Amino acid sequence: MAIIGVSTLLFSAQLIVSTSFAQEEGQEPPAYEHLKQLEPFVGKWQGKFDPPGNAPLGTITVTTAWVGNKSYLYSEVLYTPDGMDAVLNQGNTMIGYNWKTKSVHAWEFGWVTQTSMPVVVTENKMMMEGGEVFSRNENRTPKTTTVELTDPNTIVTTSHHLKNGQRVAYEHLTLKRIE
């Protein structure tokens, strides 16, 4: 948990600095202009989750909001096993515009892994693919996550890892807007 806290703190400091520099006169338009297609994903979402391995069935709650004067989209993911009142696992994702590469990018901080990956954004869909995976588990490989808004109140996410050169699905969620 300390690693997530330190990573998030350092990233927050970078967010404040990069947001102020990005809006100087003569610069590109604000980051939001590159990210505004993600506006429909803002909100609070919830769905059932059957995690891989031996973890119990539970509920995933995802809260997504703009931060840094709409320079970043921040998502907090909470997993609560059925029959428990406490959150068992938490992850965070920041999506922003990378001024150096002139592309949208995601930074994901989870319980076991941290991931940095490019994001392709189309109308009502984003795909985060490849990138670097930093993990306590040696068997983690680059992943692909697709998040699609199938209607204004439903998001479907699908994630895959590469294993022996093949894409292996490990997560499929349907989340409904609750706020």
C-alpha cells in the first residue's frame, strides 16, 4: 500500500507542475482538448466481479473524475468481496495527454502492479495497450484493456495478458452508472 501512496503522491506533484506549464501562452491547447472524448466515462460505476484465482465473487466500484483543471482523468477502482463490508483491493488510473509524445497515456497503480501505457481514444471507446508492467509477480506481461461505453449508462471492460505469445483474457466486466 505504501508503494501506491508514494507513486500517487509523486504523480500528483508532477500533475500540478505539468498542468501549470501546459497552459502557458503559445503552448498547445489545454490537455482537455485532447481528452474531451473521455467525458462520457466520468461518473460512478458498479458491477459484479469474478476475479481470477481463488478470490471470491464481489463488487467493483469505479469512480472517475477530472482533476488538475481537466488535465487528467482519475479513476479509483475498489473491489469488495461479497459478504464483506471492507474494500479488499484498490487501484488507481490516471489518463492524461503526454506533451512529449503528443498522445494520450495512462498510468495505472494497482495492488500488485503498476502499468504505463498508451491510450487510443475513439468515440465511446478507449484501448490501453502494451506499455510497461512493473510487478511484484515475475509472470506479468504487457496487457491490453478495452473500455467501451455501450450506452450512456453501461461500460464494458475487457482485459488480456500475453502468455506464450497468445492473448489470454483475464477480466471481463459490465459496469452500470450509479451516479
